Amino acid sequence: MAQAALGCPDEAAEGCERAVEPAREDGDRTIERLALQHLARHRVDAGEWRPALDTATEALAFDDRPGTADVPRMLLLMLRGEALLGLRDEAQGIRQLDLAAREAESSGYEDGAVRALGALLRVSEDEGARYDAALGRLTARP
């Protein structure tokens, strides 16, 4: 994260890639998932849509705590949605972003809900019901 903030996104992505293997070898699924999450973020930011989608999907396979408020899961759903949009699969991308927003809202993760809804607004070109619903959900927040 520090390397990305300092303007070195390639080194940041490489660091995330290097972190995955030792976490796997140690059986540390939490760190492995975290490294994959950050790697997916870097790949989305770089416009590497297919690798980003694959990485987010791999990390989502770690979802072994259904029914719990899981911030990394919500972030991964957003990343998967963004990657699908980048691959021009608008319907699936919107479904993923909407799912992320709804899960974030239901768990009280306000920042995640706003981020997912903001992403939905950016892809809502039609000014129709989806846009209005997302805008209403965003503006209803305190």
C-alpha cells in the first residue's frame, strides 16, 4: 500500500504477488486473502481487467464465514464488479457492485456502501431507475 501511495504501483503489485506464496506455505489464509485483495486492487487500477477478475474471484473463494460482516469480501465484490465492467460485462459488474453495496449496508459498513454506490453511479449512463435508486441510497445517509 505504501509503494502504491508513493507512486510505485508496479512494485506494489509485485510485493503483493510475493506475499501470496509464503502465506500459502504457512497456511495463513487471512494474509493470503489480504495479499490477493490488494493485488486485485492494483490490477484494477492498472486496467488489467482479466487478471484482476481472476485474482478477486480466487480471493472470494476464501469466503468461509457466510452470514458474517466481512469487509474484505465486500471490497472483493467491488473489485470483481469493477473488473467485469472493465471487461464490458456491464450486467454482471453492476450485479457485483449492487451486492457489495447491499452487504455493506446490511452490516453497517458505511464507507463500503458509499464506495460501491459511487461506482454504481459512475456506470449508470441511462439516468434511469438504477441511477435514481443508487442516488437515493447515497443521499439518505447521515
